[in-house]
Amino acid sequence: MLKRTFSNREKVLLLVLALLVIGIGYYLTVWQPVSARVDAAALRQADAEDAYAIEAVRLVQMQKMQAELAALDAFEADQNAAVIPPYDNAKKVMQLLNGILTAAQSYEISFANVETQGNLALRTLNMRFVCTSYDNAKTILRALYAGPYRCRIGTMTFRGQDGDIQTSPVAVETEITFYEFLSNVEDAATEAGS
């Protein structure tokens, strides 16, 4: 083998070269991969923090909506407020009308075709009834207005049969529109076809 002694200058150059190779090796095998992983972890952490912030905002909004719905339910329970029932509530409306109009001497109801406006079905009816007094007629109309189903009472006509509305039997004519909620397009299409 070759035996040669290196000069001090060569030893220094070999040492520098060895340190340079070790430094480059450390940089390529340790520093770069660890830095890439740290950067990727920081990016994932930032994404997770953004997602957490978005979910926190959604949670606050959902809690606010739930509180509003609970307040609305409480209000409806306290006030016995009318609701908009799902579509095809005609049977229940007829039961309601039959129950309320038992206080009348006679009544007559005619239904118009159901109309749709967006997600609402409007069930309009013309009603005529005769009561023993004006106060009884007002009681019936108030019961309809305060009923469990959302409705609009249109024009009303009161006629006293003996000329005096306060002391004689009263005939009432009115138009009432009950509202129903159409849950989807098929309900609207079915109603438009009928």
C-alpha cells in the first residue's frame, strides 16, 4: 500500500473536506426532511385551526337558531299561535269548521280551487252562516281566527234578518283562506294538475 504522509496543508484540506461532506450529508438526510415535515405539520395545523374556527362559527349559529326555534315554540305554546300545517290539511280544516260552526243555526261552505304561491298552498272557502245574535257571530269568527291553523279572514258582511243587527238573528258571509306548506315540488305539481 501506499504510505505517504500528508502535509499540514493537506491535512487541513482533508479535514475541511470531511466536515463539508458530513455537513452536506446531515443537511440532505436530516435537516431537509425534518424541515419539510415541520412545514407540512405547520400547514396542517393552520388548516385545522381554520376548520376549527369555521366549525365554531357554525356551532354558534346553530345554537342561536336552536334558541330562536325554542323561543318560537315557547311563544306558540304560550300564545296558542296558529301554525302552517303540511299540505292537504283539508280534513282537519273541515273538522275544525264543523266544531266551530256548531254554534251557528245553519251554515253553508263552498271551496274554491287550491292555489299555490311558492311553497304555500292557499285553500280558500266562502262561508255563510246564521247565528242567533251579533255576539254569537263575532264569537264564531274569533274562534276561526284563533284556531290552530294559519288563516286569513277576508271581507265580512253582517245582515240582521229583522233589520236590527243587535237584536235579531244575523247572517254572515265571509271568505277565509287557510295556508298549507308544500314540502316539495311534487306537491305543487300535483296540486297544479288537479
